[in-house]
Amino acid sequence: MSDKPSYLGLLNAIAVGERRGHEVLSAWCEVCRDPELADVLNRVAIREREHAAAFEKRLCELGYGIRERDNPVFAEALESARSDAADAEKFRRVLGYQASDEPGRDDPLARIFDDRSIDAASGALLGRFICEERDSERQLRDQLQRITDAGRRIDDAGQSGDDDQQLADIAARLDRLAETIEQLKQLRR
Ligand SMILES: [Fe+2]
């Protein structure tokens, strides 16, 4: 039986995925004009870079290196992140979030420890990684919620502004009508 750890592919996938995550979130952060969202993107991007380095280091300690795999989804995500699309749209295109999504509905991270052969050092790293990924997702989803709520308030304000304008128009018409009636009354006297 090979003594190659069964979870090498997992460690490699995380190292590669996190490095790409760092690139995508940094690209988004650079063009983001919302300071609160930019702060969160920057924080999560740094975390992703650190995860990439930590998992690459662990692979190295185990005697292996990184294996790159082409991923067309990454190129598309990077392009979307750099684009001038609205931030709410980028949450959908770059991260696959929908405003109505509930986090953790299907959490692939929850199955990582099904592999009982994971060594203690890799396990400790994976445990920290899982909790930080979940925290990153919570922070990003909070931002999506904030942006969505702010958009809704702007829509509501626009709607009530329209209502006010309509009422002002009706009042002006009634004034003109009252004036005309008054003039007619005077003509009949
Ligand atoms: Fe990540």
C-alpha cells in the first residue's frame, strides 16, 4: 500500500483555490468604490493568501509540491472582479452568492474530516481553515445584505419622491381649477 497521504489532493486543491481566491478578491478590492466592502474584501483576500501559503508549506513538509490545474471558472471570475459591474452583481458572478441564499446549506467543508487518516498537523491547519472560511463567508454575506438593503432604501426613496411630485401636481391642478371656477362665477355676476 502506498504511504502517499490520501488527502494530498485536498491540500493541493485548497492551496491552489485559495491563491486564486486571493487574486480575485484583490482585483475586486482594487476597483471597489465602497470603502466598507473594500475593507472586507481586503481582509478576506489577505486571509486567502495566508491559507494558500500555509497549505503549500504543509504540502512541502509532507514532501510534495503544488500541482496547478487549469480552471476556466477562475479566468471568468477574475474578469468579472476587475469589471465595472455593480458590487451586488459581482457577489453573484464572482462568488456565486444570491441575495436570498442561506449560508452553509450545502457545506463541502463539513465533509473534510470524513477522512480519518488526516495527520494532526494537517488536521489542525484544516480546522483553522474551515472556521476562517466560514467567518469570511459570514462577513461577505453581511456586506451583500447591507448593499441590498441600501439599494432597496434608495428605490423606496425614489418611489416616495415620485408620490410627493404627483401630489404636488394634483394640488396645483386643483388650485388652477378653483381659480377658473372663481373667474366663471365673477363673469356670471
Ligand atoms: Fe477561501
